[in-house]
Amino acid sequence: MSHAAGNNVVIFDLVDSVAAVGEKAGQFAADYARNGLPPYKPIPLVRGDNVLHLAPTALTPEIPTTLYLRVTRPMRQAEIKIGRVLSRKQMGARPSEMIEIKISDDELKELAQSSEILVEVTGT
């Protein structure tokens, strides 16, 4: 098993995001070295309409998560849909700018009911 983070996974806009993802990957690598594979099963994230890049590629309901994505085309107003549970409005979505979405514990619990989670973006 290998662990990757930062611009090795997806090109980030801000070094703060790279550092946060790197810290989380380091924690997972250390936990893996001590305990082996975790007991939980990740739920795959699937790129849908207008999603160019998406990280991570799966959600683990037991672990607080931030999604990072880029859209395929510029939009003045966008709606990001994460499964059937979650929807976020975004002003000024552009392929060149990373969108960060923090997912709350309650939202993770709702998303955990799915076998896979479609992430899509609609807008004008």
C-alpha cells in the first residue's frame, strides 16, 4: 500500500491545501504502519457532469473530509451536487480554480448510505 498527497494527487492552488492534505496522508501512513489496514470501507466518489478533477476518490464516513474539485468549463453560477444528499452553490466556478467543499459529520453519515457517490456540477 502506498500513500500520496499534495500535487502528486492533484494540482492545488494554495500551499495551505497541500499542507493539510499532506498532514492527513502522513497520519494515515503512520496509522497504517502501526495497525495495518483500517477496518472501514471507503465509498467511491464518481466524477459526473462538468467535473474535471476530483480528490479524494473515495469517502470514509468515519473520517472528516474536504473535497477538492475543478470544473470542466467556466460558470458564473454553479451548483455542486454530491450524491442525492448534498448541494452547494458556487459563484464564479472556473477550471483554473480549485473548489474546496468541507463535508460535515452529519452529511458524511447521510452519504454513507450509498454504495457510490456521484459528484456533478450544473450551472450557467
